[in-house]
Amino acid sequence: MKLTIDHVRDVAVVRVGESRLMYPLLSDFSTAVVNLIGGGTKKVIVDLAPVVYIDSATIGCLMDLYRQAVAAGGELKLAAVQKRVETMLTMTGAHNFIQLFADEAAALASFEG
């Protein structure tokens, strides 16, 4: 799986480099984010810029990662969510929990306020 992790101040930015984030790729993705949270990172942004499709397993995974971040006293937010992915998150109600931002800059700014 194509995945990069950068740190901007105290925020970990996880950039997904795949156009489709689905079940076979979730293990690597989940492990990377769980390791950040387990390592004490409190602020996580998942940048989904190239992702045009997610499946139900991905939505479940994102919700689980969100719950883990909150349980650890942190936050997980999504950035650069494509319209189709946003529709899936809205249909399932995930957007009621996980904040969605137009781009990485907006997500980073949300941590400053």
C-alpha cells in the first residue's frame, strides 16, 4: 500500500496514495494509524486526496480508528475527501463523528482553534 506519514508541528498527517481504499489494503493502513495513536500521537489527519472509492470495511476501519484516537485523548480528522467518498461517509452517518475538511490546510487549521 502507498502510504506516507509526515508530522506538521504536533499533527501526524497520514497520506493515502491509493485511488481505492478497500479491504485488502486496510491492514497496512490501520496498523500505521494504530501505531501513531499507540505511540502517543494525539492529533491525526488522514489525507484522502487521491481516494475516489471506499468500501464498507473502510468506513468501519475509519470509525474504529476514530474511536481509538478519542479513547486515547486525541482526535482523528479526514482531509481532501472526494465527493463520492464523502457521499459514502454521509450515507453511513460516519460524518457525524469524523470531521471532514476540504484540504489538509483546513484540517491543520482546525487543530489550532
